[in-house]
Amino acid sequence: MADITAGGILAAVEALADAETFTRGQVAYLVHLAFESGRTASYRDGLAELHGAWARSRWRRRYAELVADRVGAYGAAAARMNTRLGRPAGYRYDGGPVDWDTGQPLDVPRQRSRRSAFQRTHRGAA
């Protein structure tokens, strides 16, 4: 579908404005431009209405509520586990090595992987 603009229609009308009579082809062309312009505007209005309906959709809000409920359930489960293991309130594990027997994080500085070392030493190499 060609994108017909109001400016394009006005330019076509201006080109034919001085003629007193129009050929069948010229009239058909102007009618075609007017029809396509209206059809394009109607399509865009419908699309805007559809997007607005989706933005207001209760299903979208319901999905957001379901995700929030699930995240809340995960947080509650983590809090229960932390309480059961005797960890302080608000404890959060951020990764790294842990003691095998106790499951407590070790205070060991993290080592960089070989890949990151390679990337550091070979920056711009192709």
C-alpha cells in the first residue's frame, strides 16, 4: 500500500486546477487518491484504538499482578529459608564460593576467569 499524504493529494489537485474539463483518467486518479487517503486514515485510527485498548487491557494488568505475586512468593520463601538457617533478616546471597558443610559464603576474593584475562590482554586483536 502506497503511503498517500494530504500534501500529495493537494499537489495532484493543484496540477489539474487550471483545467476546465477533466478526462476520465484524471477523475479516476483523484477519486483513487481520496479513497486511499481515507482508507489509510481509517486504518491508522483503528490501529491507534487497538493499541489504546491493549494499554488499558485488564489481561495485561492481570499478568503484571501475577508476576508481582510470584516475585513476592519467592521473597517470602527466601525469608523462611533464611530464618530456618539462622541467617539475619534481609540476607541476600550474591554468588561466589560457599562452605560445603555449612552453606555459608566464604570470604575469598573472586578470581577472574581465563576468558576475561584473555579479553583483557587481547583487546583490539582480530
